[in-house]
Amino acid sequence: MKKFMVAALITAAFLTGCGTAAPAQSAEPAPAVSAAAAQVNSQVPIVVSTADPAQQYTVRTSATVTKQLEPDMAEINFYVETHNRDADKCRKENSDTANALIDAAKAKGIDEKDIQTSDINLRQDEHYDYDTDMRIYGEYIMRTSVTISSIPIDNAGDIIGACVVNDKVSMGGMQFTCSNYDDAYAEALAEATAETKTKAESMASAIGYSIGAPVSIEERYQDTSAKYLRGVNAMMAEESADADGAIAPAIAGGTLEITANVTAIYQVQ
């Protein structure tokens, strides 16, 4: 039995080493190519533009133009304050005085739509008495604010004199505005825009180029305080009597500033 097995092994070895059979193919698959490697291999060369580099340049400039205007319109705030230990009496006295103020303004030609009751407050005065260790309640205090707007500044003193109907009326303040604000601002805006172009031309010329079309033109922050009323303290430098004998303080409006800010970016060529 052993001799037969040895003979079989020798015969198998001989047959394996002889013959014209093709070499056996490996059963293992070829190694896979990673996605990252495939992507790198598929990249195309980067082409650099040969365009004039100056066409890629821009210049950025800013300009500010301010106009000085004399205000021609005013808004005046009055307040009526009454004191009384009786709440009902305090309210009635306050209401009567406020109505008298409004009637006086209408009599001076102020349109009803330009008269506004802007605030009403009623409270009782109180304080703590440390000697008696008690809270002390005093008289009632009522305060009503009345705002009168769209007043030509030349008439402001006359309005003040007429509306201070008694010692319970005080003036809370005055604000000025310009009726021609829009025209003045448009002019300042045009001048500021033109100035950005002049600056850009100077900058480009300094490096041997000129400017082309604007890439962008931007209007920056606009201060509208001169348009929508600017708060100031009323300066009563002098007083004069009007036709009704009321005191009419002279009002000096001074000047208001209207400013336009522009930023622009231009091509360089």
C-alpha cells in the first residue's frame, strides 16, 4: 500500500512539471483604485488668464457733502400741570386749562390736525415719614402734554405767547425743521457722488491708469433729523407784545446741517 501511494505522488509531480498548459491565473481580484486617486488623475491643468491685470483692479472712494440751511418750521411742546388734594378738581382744572390752550392755538390759525395731546398723567404725591414711620399721601398732580406742529418759525413766538394761558402752562421744548430738506439733500447727494468720481480719477491717474464704469455707488447713513424735527432748547432772547397784548418771545432758529455720504467703487483700466 505504501509503495502504491509513493508511486502516485511521483506521477502527479511529473505531470505538473510537464506539458504546455498556460500558467494559472490568480484567483484574487486586482487592487481597486481609490476615488481620491481617480479624481487626482482626472484633473486638468489650470489655465491662467492672460487678460490685462489692470482690468481686475478697482478703486474705492468716499465723499461727504454738508449743506447749511435755516429752519423755517417749528414744533412746540406745552404741558399743563395742576395740583389739588381732590382728584376730581385736579382733573377738571387740568382739562379746562388744556382746552383753553388748544382753543388759543386754533384762534391763531393752527389746524386741528397739527394739535396733539401726547401724554396724560395723574398721580398722588407721596413720601415716607421716618419720624412717624408712615407713608404720607399728599395732593394729586395731573400733567397733560400738548404738541403743536407745522408752525412757521416766524409765528412761533406768537403761538407761545397765546398758548401760555395761565401759570399752569409751561413750554416743554421746541424742535425745528426745514420744509426744503428734500431738495437740499438731493443736491448734496449729487455733489458727493461727483466727488467720489473725482477722487477715483486722481487715484487711478497716480498709478498710470484711468477709471472705467462704476462697479457700485452706495448712499451711506442719512441723518434725517433736520427733516423730521430736530430737538433744541427754545431760546427766548428777547420778548415783544403781540396785537393781543400777550408776550411773544423772539425765536432764533439758527442753522441746521443736511449731510450726504456716498461710497463708490470704480473699475481701473
